[in-house]
Amino acid sequence: MLWDNIWIALTLFFFVWIFNWAKGNLGSAKLAIVFAAVIIYLTFYQYPELVWLVVFLFVFSTFGIEIFNKAK
């Protein structure tokens, strides 16, 4: 039960993250929804082991850049 809730939360969070990125880069909200839906489907349903790579990339993009800048 808890694992299912975590999986749903990760799916929604990742969808919004990809949608915002795609909307900014593609310029169309409809195209961004399609793009985000395809990425979510492939990541969460076809290759679920990639979810942890995505979590790592998000954490690194959020916190890792500051750590890299401080290390320089």
C-alpha cells in the first residue's frame, strides 16, 4: 500500500517536471502533454528501473549543482 502511494506520487511529480520542461522547450502545451505522457509510460511501465535514475537526476539537478559550485 505504501509502495503504491510512493509510486503514484513519483509518477505525478515526474509528469509535472517533464511537462514544465517540455512546455518551455517545445512551446506547445498539447505537444508537451503528449511528450510527458510518452516519457512517463516508458519510464514507469516499460522500464521501471529507470525511475531511480530519474530520482537521482532530479536530486543532482536540485542540490548537486550547488555542491559542485562550492567544490570549485
